[in-house]
Amino acid sequence: MEEKFEPKIAAFVCNWCTYTGADLAGTSRLKQEANARLIRVPCTGRIDPVFIIKAFENGADGVLISGCHPGDCHYNAGNFHARRRWILFKNLLDFIGIDSSRLYFSWVSASEGKKWVDIVDGVIDAVRIKGPFKQYKKMNKEIEIPVAVEEGVSVK
Amino acid sequence: MEELIISNDNLKKIVHELLNNDCRVIGTTAENKFKEIESADELVLNPGSVPTGSSFKEYFFPKTEPLFFYKQNHSNVDLFDPIPDKSKIVVLGAKPCDAAALPIISKVFNWDYKDDLFNSRLDNSLIIGMSCHYSDEFCFCNDIGGSPENMKGSDVFLKPLADNYFKVTSITPKGEAFIKEYQKYFEKDLGKNKPIERKVENPKHFDYDKVKTWLDNNFENKFWDTAGEMCLGCAQCAFVCPTCHCFDIIDEQNGSCAGRRAKNWDACQFSLFTKHASGHNPRDNQEKRYRQRISHKFKYYMDKFDEVLCTGCGRCSRGCPVSLDILQVVEEINSLPENSNSIQ
Amino acid sequence: MNELKQICKDALTEKKARFIIGYKEDKNKRVKPFIAKTPEDAEKLTFSHHAVNNLAVYLSRFKNNIDGKIGIVVKSCDLKAVTALIQENQIKRDDLFIIGVNCSGVVLDVAKEFNKDNTQIKCKYCQAKTPPYYDALAEESKEFEMPDDDQAELMAKIDKMTAEERLEFWNAEFEKCIKCYACRQVCPMCYCEKCIVEKSEPQWIDSSSTSRGNFSWNIIRAFHQAGRCIGCHECERACPMGIPLTLLTRKMGMVAFSEFGYRHGTSLTEPTLIGTYSTSDKEDFIK
Ligand code: SF4
Ligand code: SF4
Ligand code: SF4
Ligand code: SF4
Ligand code: SF4
């Protein structure tokens, strides 16, 4: 019997808009699926692509990045800078052959609780269909405890 | 003991058998690289080829290897040993400057702590060396006690003969056992196949004792300010070197509650190599780091282990992106007055 | 040739430069980086098809400890690195005495003669053999036969592959990496005092050369060079494992141009690609 695959989604959201929007979704008691782990950062401009890599390394099947709408950035231009970086990064992933369609971007403002729920649910559904991110998980092979070693020594 | 020879074809048949017996065979390929070969046909033994770009040390001292794995188990941590690598390793066609490196680095791996990982691989190995018919402006094995016919580090040694034959010498009991095991492939040397002459000469470049004496007395010499001036600190030299053996130990996470501790190559040409937790770095510029490289190779290791930490293969110089040539640096030291502090 | 020596000698005598980073030939006829500090040293300076190094890599190291100008011998491709460093505020134009050389191609394999089959990849698509600006210019400009740009062909081939094939291709390449970071050390644009691989709290990039560590290193290096790489091909030349690193950085340069019309190292005043933005950057991928 195969277990139903539940994707792990890492969501990097900015403090000022999307996080507050997600909060609003909560206080408004909107229902959403629980597969996304939110990681709050000051601004989308703070999101180094290495965060995305790190998320995939640690088992994320999809990554969602969300911040203030263009023009609404708390720091004026953080999201504009971020947008440029994403364009480059997506192109790089494509050229290397990493499935960049597991990376999702959105603008969600503090008042868009409903939009947040729709986006998160949409991403979770899409990744559920794609299945686990095997391509990346394979790269952990040397770091995983070898299957042949069964017994460990327990220490406090 | 009777003199033996073997044909290239029979050698390949042995390789074939070794592979069938789950042996890891490391040999040189058509691209002149050391590689774990999958079929005997990949093997190309050419005494006249330049030393490979990288040495074969990674089969004994891998670029990264786990020391143990860990996993959180409630309030305890479970530790797991890595699967020991018990397979037999046969290295075929090692040049004298490659083979000689193993006994040299073995000393540091068996000094205060016996490195089981290294030792078990070395114990499970057989090194088949081969005399070298190559020499270029970077080679200097003969200046530091080696030679193109040097058998140090080899268990069995091959010398090329006419018509694709090799003269076989066994050097260690391991080598003897190997020849015995595969004796049907060896033939008696009837002197029919003439030895192939070595057409190149290795000139003498420096006097090691003189260089050592200079190094003993000139740690603060002005020479060091310019010797490593152009070095970029890329450490390509250390990573391709058969005798460089520095490593770093780090912990690495896999998810949130598991991971491994690993041993990775490191090198003194990196600025981080000597950086203290306080932020202080005793070797705070590349010139000092380059002095360390030369001094470790030609002085400290000799002081401690009675060996030169170099076999003269010239790899480091061939590959250096700024053509910093270790031989030329040592030659320059050789030409300096014994205590040249006065000329500062 | 004598022209170069003369220019450098004069510059050092007249103190137009404190020292000059150039090339010399060693006794084995290898051309290598060299610093001329006195007018006599200038006699040793040379330039040839074998002057492959991009000397701009030394600027970041030496910029802090001199009063006076640094002299540097540059080919047109190397000058792009100098320009980029000025653009990125790493050094000031006024602190440099630039000795441009007309270049007629450099070798791929330094042990062999220069010819059509022994030409650096970058020379195969080099646009300007004469540096666009300089304080002094040396060497005659000579025509040379530019071989086919086989890297562009390979790049097009990779573009046509499926994502799985591409990943397989790159995994096979990254697998070889031994994490020596030679690619970083030779790169004039890798001047960070603390590289991201050296940041250990948290350890952003594994220092082990495992599949995971090699992959994240190579991908982040390429990203940090996206739109910043000036195409000197030093990384690829230095890589002891022969990984085709410039395929990635060149590709990113092409993306920077197609997406933003930007080429790094071509203007002293234009803001850098990542240092700025446009409100009209595309966002069709953002919901
Ligand atoms: S390979 Fe050359 S530049 Fe790199 S660290 Fe060694 S000596 Fe220095
Ligand atoms: S220091 Fe250079 S010449 Fe000596 S063993 Fe190492 S790579 Fe070979
Ligand atoms: S030369 Fe440097 S890297 Fe090589 S063994 Fe010595 S200290 Fe280590
Ligand atoms: S990434 Fe490579 S090609 Fe680009 S600037 Fe750096 S060394 Fe030159
Ligand atoms: S130079 Fe090559 S082997 Fe060394 S770190 Fe860079 S990619 Fe890896």
C-alpha cells in the first residue's frame, strides 16, 4: 500500500505584506491546507537564491516566494530587485535541468487573505500532482545513513 | 628466484579476472587519467606519458568520506559507523612518483593516531608500479631521492620490454602472493624481449641538503616576500598532489535531526586554513601561506618523518594557473647563499 | 614588444605607477604573472600569445596597500574585468595606470604553440582586439584566424536537451568537482572577503564534495556571476577537473543581455545589473 504523498512546501514570505496577509487568512478563519511551512523574512529582497537551494536540500518538494505588490514594498524597491534575481535564477535552474516549475512566485498584500489561501492551496495541489522532488532528493545520497548499517550506538 | 615477464594481453586478462572478483582496479585510461576502470580494455599503460593531472590518492584518501552518521532518537543521539570499504584495490601503472607517495603519507596517517580508514584501504591494496619514460621541465624526482625506476611504494614493478611485454619484479610479500595467484599468466624471461631504452634524461636541478639547510635558517628571509607573491591561493596544487594530505572535519545536516561527520580535503593555501575562531590568522597573507607549502614539503616533514613531502612529479606546477613552478622556487633557494638574511 | 617594455619603464621612472602587474617569461619559456617594481624590472615584462592570465584578479588584493597608482597590463577581455571592478566600486579609475595591449589571440594549452586549434574559447567570439580605453597602448594588432565558436554550438545543443538530459549532463560534470575553489580564486569578479562557502553559521553550502555540496557550490557560483561574469574563461582554465564552467557563466551573460539588454564590464558609469532594476522587468511568472 502506498502512502498518499503529502508535499512539503517551503514558503518564504515578506514580513510586511504576505505574512500579514497569511495572518489575515488565519484570523478570518479561512481554511487552507497545512503542507506549507512559512518562513518570514523582512523583504523579498532578503531572499537569497541559496535559501531556495537549502530548502530543496532539506526536503522541500516545492518553494513558494511571496511579497508585496510592485510599488508597495516597505523598503521601496526590495521586491523589484528580487524580481530581477528570480528571472536570472529561474533561467539558471532551467539551463542546469532543475525543474524550475517547482518554484512559485506571488505578490500577496496584507489585505489579500483570500488570495493567499488560493495560492497556497494551488501550489500544494500542483506539487502533489508532480510528486516528490526526486531529482533533488537523490543528491543527498552520500549524506544519508547507508541502508546496510542497521544498528547504531545510542548516546545521551 | 626466476625472472618473470608478462605480456600486455595477459596483464589485461589478469585485470579481467580481478574485476570479476570484485576488485576495484584503478588504472590509467586513454585520456591519461586515473580512473576506477570497468573493463580491461579501458586500461592504457604508457610509460612515456606525462603524470596524470590528478594523483590517485583519492582512492586511499577520498576527497570526502564519512566518519560516522548521526540521528536524533528522542532525547538520545544514535551514531552509525559508515560501511567499511573492504574491497581490494589494485592500482595499475603507477609511476614511481605516484607510488612513492603512499608510504610517505602513510607516516602521517600512522603517527599519533592510526587512521583506520586510510590503513584499511592501504592494507587491502596492491600497487603495480611501472618505470617512467617521461621527463619534462617540471619533473625532479631524481633530486629528492627518487628515480624513474624507483620501486618505493610498489608491490610489483613493471619495466617495459619490446613487443608489448613487461619485466616483472615483485617487491613485497603482497606482490609475491599476487604473482603466485596469477602465475599462469607470467612467463619465464628467456631474454628474447629486449628492454626498451629510456630516451630522456633527468637533469640534476638542486642539492636537497643545501635547500634543507637554507630552509632551516631562513624562515624570516626576504625571499618569501616575493616567492609566493603571485600565488592565488587556489590550492589546485595541493589537491592534485599525491603527497598533500591535509583534511578538515565537518558536520553536515541531512534534514533537521540527522546528518554525518565527514573528513574533507583541505589545504594550507586557503586563508581559512589557519584562521582562528577569534578571527586572528597567523598566516594572514599568501606569501606566508606559500612559505608554509614549501617548508612543509622540504623541511618540516623531513624533520618529523624523515621524508621529503614531495615526489617530484611536477603536477602542481603543470596545473598552476599562474605557472608558479615549485621546482624553480626550490632551485632559487638552492642558489641563495646559506644565510642570505644579510642581503636583505 | 620593446614598446611595452619602454612604456612600463617610463611609467615606473616617471612614477606614473607604483608598480606594474604584467607578464614575464620564466626560464622554461612559460609566460606568467609578474610584478615590475623598478624600471629595471620592466625589462623582464613581455606579452605574447601565451599571456593567458587575467591580471585583474590581483587588483583586489593589492588595492589596499599602495599609495600611488597600480599599473596593469591588460588585453581587451581583461579590461572588461577592470571596468567591472570600477563599476562595482572596488577600485577607482584614477588609481590605475592601464597599459592596454593589442591582442591577437591567446593559447588554450600553454605548453603548445598558438594556432587555430590551440585558441582560448573566449578568443573565438572576441569582439575587440584593441582595448577600448587605456593610458598607454602597446603591441601591434595582428589578424588571426578565429576558429568556430564550438562553445556556442554546445550551448545550443544543451538548450535543445530535455530537462532530465540537462541535469544528467551537469550532474556528470559537477560530480568531478573536488571543491578546490580554484575557479573562485582566479576569478577577478570573485573578490568577496568572505565567500558564501566560508559562511558556516549556518553552513549555506556544504564544504564536502558530495553530489549535494558540489551542486549547490556550482549553481551558486554561477548565480553570483550571473550578469557579472566578464568572460575571461579563467575559471575554466584553472579548474583541475576540466569542468566546462564558462558554459554556465556565459549562458547567464546571454540571459542578462536577452532579458535586460545588459553586458557587464562595458561601461564605467552604467549601474550594474543586480544593483538596479526596472519597473518594467517582466513578471509573467509571478501570480
Ligand atoms: S596552484 Fe598555483 S596559484 Fe594555486 S595555490 Fe598552488 S601555487 Fe598558488
Ligand atoms: S608538491 Fe608538486 S611535485 Fe611535489 S609531489 Fe606534490 S604535486 Fe608532485
Ligand atoms: S603542503 Fe600544505 S596542503 Fe600540502 S600537506 Fe603540507 S600543509 Fe597540507
Ligand atoms: S566566472 Fe570565469 S569567465 Fe567569468 S569572470 Fe570569473 S573567471 Fe572569468
Ligand atoms: S575549480 Fe573546478 S574542481 Fe575546483 S571548485 Fe571550481 S569547479 Fe570544483
